[in-house]
Amino acid sequence: MKKIFTAIVLLIVLLQSNTTLAQDLLRKTDLSTLNVDNLSENDIAKLKLQLSSNNITIEQAEPMALSKGMSASEFAKLKQRIQSGNNNSPVNTIKEKESVRKQDPIVNPKIKDSVNSLIFGSELFDNPSLNFEPNLKLATPVNYTLGPADELQISLFGVQEFNASIPVTAEGKISVQYVGDILVSGMTIEAATQKIKAAMSRVYSTLASGQSQLSVTLGSIRTIKITVIGGKQPGNYSVSSLATVYNALHLAGGPGKNGSYRNIELIRNNKVFAKIDIYKFLVNGDQSANIGLKDNDVIRIPAYSQRVIVEGEVKRAGIFEMKAGESFIDLLSFASGFNEFAYTAAVNVLQKTGKEFKVRDVTENDFKTYQPKSGDVITVSKILNRFENRVKIEGAVFRPNFYSFSEGMHVSDLIARADGLREDAYSKRGTVIRLKSDLTTEIVNFDITKALAGDVEQNIILKREDVVSVYSILDFKEEYKITIDGEVQKPGTYMYYENLTLNDLIVQSGGLTGSASKRVEIARMITSEEIDNANPNKAELFAVEISPNNNEQAKNFELKPFDVISIRKMAVYEKPEMVTVSGAVHYAGKYALVNKKSRVYDVIQRAGGLTAVANIEGVKIKRPIQASQIEDIENVNINLGKKDSIQNNIEDKLKHQVKYATIPLDWKAIVKNQNNSANVTLFPGDEIEVLTFNEGVKVAGNVLLISEIPYESGRSFGYYLNAVGGVDAKGWRRKAYIIYPNGKAAVTNSFLFFRSSPQVKPGSQIIVPQKPEVRKTSTGEWVGIGSVISSLALLIITAFK
């Protein structure tokens, strides 16, 4: 028996030798027996911690380890394992591992309450982000009671070292190596720490002497079972042993439809351990009733005893639960008080009797004594939109506004409060608009000058809500205007002032333009008390000559109200206008129109004439579409309806798609005779385009192959269509057309059975359009047509019998 015991001890020593050597790398004198392969990751982490605490690296420890008998190959293995491990500091690794508190995941489904959302306090349990879950990273509470499934992290540090995570067994014990079993169930962390320290002191002598220290923390937390009765989701719940009453209530969805928020009972060991009033937390933030839970606790939510409804002008309207003895003041604090528009002198209460309803008014003096009854509906009304002491002054005073009213206040007092009369005030008359006792209004006139002088009769005594008006002399004057038009920088309407002259107005309007002539017309209205039928004139006309280059005229003309001044333009004053020549000419660019009837030939000759590569069949003019042309089309009524698509399409095409009109030119005819109609007169903005000679013929549209075919003299229109494979299934060959280089177009003509195609020239473009879509007659429509024909035939036969 003794031999067996000795063998077991030797085996344990061999198993622990590597760990001991690893822990004492710097203190051990003999490292010849160390086998790095047998070291665990925890041993390597502790070795890193030992090196870090002594502020040395593994390279600095190499001479020390080799001098203590450790082989170079074993040290190389050790160095590789230390350097290939996690880059995090070993101190942080171990501390993080020891500080993380674990908890089995708890899943309790929650249903959002939508029925009782008006009950005060229900929002506390509808917010998924507010769940009162315990914070597992907080320090272990000293009053935490241990139980089975808890796990303790026991650490001995100092001269002697010991680290272990030990679970509490179902019997409530922990088993410490070399120490034995220790009963800790039902004990607080503080008490269990003292008991564990006493037991370990018998094995670790330095713990009793103080050379080593002991730390006992909660590593893994157990899950406990609790029961909630009367909640929206009553039942058994698995919660953390650190959970509290509010956490359990949140999991159960809070009190049920008729559950109390103020008399919740925590039952422990079949006795009421505590009563919870959630309103203390909601109103004051008091969490004294948020008690920690224990295994098999029961949370009972009884039915409420009293509920009242608060409506109207309070900060938080809703349904509130009341306790016996609480007054309206307490209820008002639950509703967060009156809002800014509440009528606070009294509240209206709708009460229930045994048979019917009754109404009660609770005044401000009774707020502290009135105790609401279950079922009361308390309504806080809005303050009236009226003032008890207000008067108003408006008009020609320095500070028109509302002012406070006091008994015996006079008009002069109100004018003084408004900082007196403005300089433009009309002091002969003021008015007071007053509300009479029968709710009709009246006007009271007074002399402001006499009222300010103290005249008792004119210095009217004011009443509440009176409106005093002081007029301005400017209100009685007509606003005079004067108009200038024509060759000035800023034509328009200007204010008239006394002694205003023509020079003054020219300067106000920015001065004369360079095109202003010496002729000025001034039209002046005719005023008379009598009608002169012999005079047909509506206005008097003045003709004035000015110096166009001088804004200050030698003979200044005085203006009158409502004069209309027209400054004429010079008879001859036109800025040079330009056209553009582009393409195959010697000097392309812009050219000024030096003649009112400049023609194409003249401008092309100024551009050096056509080059050798010019296509004489490709001379055309691109003339921009003018806004006036679009306006003319918009104004034409073609009887197609106000919003007809054809009219709209034409307008849209001219505005956004077609930028210019093309005018084809016959250059041969122009060269032969400059008086030919083809030698058109140019307009400003025109562009003369001369195309370069191109021997190809483009074929596009609904053809099988869009391409450019080399031109061959004498070839027909159909030849070029066939050269691209003909038209496709949607092509409309009968309507094919050709566009010549000068922009002129030609179409295929048909007469009886004869069809003549247009001649093809070099540089032309043949277009094959798409056939219009025609809806086929359906079977039902053919049947209908047949029925109509049959009926007509029968009718004809019957008529001739």
C-alpha cells in the first residue's frame, strides 16, 4: 500500500514539474529537465507575465536560462512559442481573461403593448432598449449570495501563486486543489472569501503571514428561476442571479391589463418580502425598490384599486393609478404639472355615482384636499384667448404696440407710454375703437392737441381693449409717380418730387444711351373742373430738344406729376450684324452685313469663293428659328383643341429639337445670274455652309444595313436601296425620300401604275421611313360587321317584296 501511494505522488510531481519550471523560469536554479512541448498555453501566458513584470525580454533571459542547464534547442522552442503567440500583452491577456464574467444566454420573448399605451408607466416596459439587464462587467456585489452553478475565480499571488476557476457544485461546495472541499452556498462573496482564506492558509503558509494575497471574484454567474404572476406575459422566467425586480417585470411585459403599478409584491419563502411602487421610479427616479432577485422568488402583480383619467392641458395626459390618501396635487405631479396654456384656477371632474354621472368643479384652493376617486375623468381646460388689462395704440407714434391698462388711464397717458407723437402725426383728430357692453363697436373721436394740453373733455378715459389710432399726414397725400421710357439706361416709373426736372429724371434713370436722339416728347395730363367738349385732347404734349451727348441740358424742363417722358432713338443707329460662312471656302468665319440687302454670292466672294473640293450641289443656308416664329405658331388656332397633341408636338419640336431652318441654294444658277431668286438676301445670324464634295450616297432608316454606297453615275434610286439589302419588315419603301447635299428633299412619285423615283446625286442621303402601325380588325369586330351587313341585306329584301 505504501508503494502505491509513493508511485502516485511521484506521478503527480512529474505532471506538475513542467508547470513549476515554467512559473519559476527566473528563480529556478536547474532548468535541465524542462520540456517546452509539455507546456500549456496558460503556462506560456504566465511565463510572458513573469518576463513582463521583471521588465526583461525573452532574448535577455536566454543567457540566464542556458546557465541554469536549459538546452539551446529547448530555449529556441520556448522563444518561438512566446513570439508566435498573441501579440497582446500577457498582462492584459490574463487580466482580461480573469475579469470577463460569463453568463449563460437568457432568451425571453417580449410582446409590445399597444392596448394600454395610455396607462402611465406602460412605456417603461414597451421600450426594448430599456430592459434593466445587470451589467456583468461591474464589480462583484459584496452581498451577492452564492449558490450552485456559480463559478469562483480564486487567485493567490505574492510569494506563492495559485490560480483556478472553481464551480460551486450542486451540494454548494467548491473543491480547491490541496485544500479540499469548502461549503460556500448561501454565503455572500465577502463571507465566502474569509472562509476560503482560512482554509487555504492551512496549506499556503505565506497567506497567513501576509506574504501572499488572496482574491476571490465571481467568474460565471448562475441562472435562477423566478415566477411572475399578473403580468402581460405571466409565467416562469430564467434570469441572471444578478437580475432585479424591474428586470423581471420588463421581461414579463409589465403589469397586465388590470395590473397595479403601485402595489407589486415580491414574495420570498412564501412571505411578502417587499412592495414595489413603480411611480417612485417614474416620477423621482427612486430605485430603492429595485431589489435583487433570488432563486424561486415570486413577483405578484395584483389588480389595481383606483385609476383616474387626466385630459387636456397637462404635460403628460393619460391614465394614472392612485393610492388611498393621495390628493389632486399628487396626481398633478404624475402628469408633470400644467402646461403653458392651462387654465389653473379650477379643473372639471366627471364622476360616477351608483346610477349616473355627475360633474364637479375643483378650485385651486381644493387641489391639496380633493382625493380623486376611481373612474374620475379630470379635464384641464385651456386658458381664454383674451386679456384682462390690455389697450393698443397704433399709427403715427414712436412705439405703436399693446400696453397694460389701469383704471383711470387717459389717452394722453397711452401716447406718453408710446414715446409721443411722430413728426408726421395729424394732431387735429384721433380715434378710439371701443367694444360696447352689447358687444358692438363704436368710434370715439378726440382732438389730440387738446388732449395732450390737458383738456378734460378731449383727454378721454380709456377702457380695457380700446384701440387708439393716430393718423399720419402722409396718409392724406396722393403718391405721385412719373414715367420715363425710350433711350435711357433704366427706363421705368419713378417717384415724383416737387421741383423735379428733366435733368434730374435722366440722371435717376442712369443717363442717356448712345442711340438717344435730340427729340424728347413729354405727355402731361389735363386737369380741369369743367368738361371742354371742344377740346378732344386727352393729354398735353410738349416737344423738347436735348443734347444727346450731355445728361445736363442747358434748358432744363420742370416736370409735373404723372408726366410721361419719351426719349426717341436716332433715325439711323444700327450696330453691324454678322453672318457665318463655313465649310469649303477659302476664308471661313464671321462677316458683317455691310448692306441692308447683302446676298449669298457677295458674302461668299468676300470669303474667297469656293475651294477646289467644294460641292457646288451642297451650298445651303442654316437660319436660326426665331422666338417670334414659335409665338406665331402658338397663336395660330388650327381648331385641334386646346391641348391637341399635333399642336403641342409642333411647338415642342420648334422649341427643343429644331434649332434652325435649312434654305437650299442652287449655286450654279447664282453664279450664272446674281439676280436669280436663289441668291437670297441674308439675315443676321445666318450661316452659309458649303459642303466638301463626297462621292458616297448614305442609306439610312428602316433598311437591313445602314451604309454609305459609292456613287455611280446613272444608277437609279432602287439600286442604292438594293445595295444595302433592301428595306426591313417595318420599312415603307413607297415613302422613301432623298435629301440632297444642299438640304433640298425629293420623294418617290406615283401615278396610276407608274412610279418615278428621284434622281440620286453624290453626297445625297436616302431615308426609308417606318410604316405606320395599323391595328388589325379583331374576330369580334368582323362578327359585328357581318351582323350589320346581314341586317342591311334583310332590310333591303323586305323593302322590295
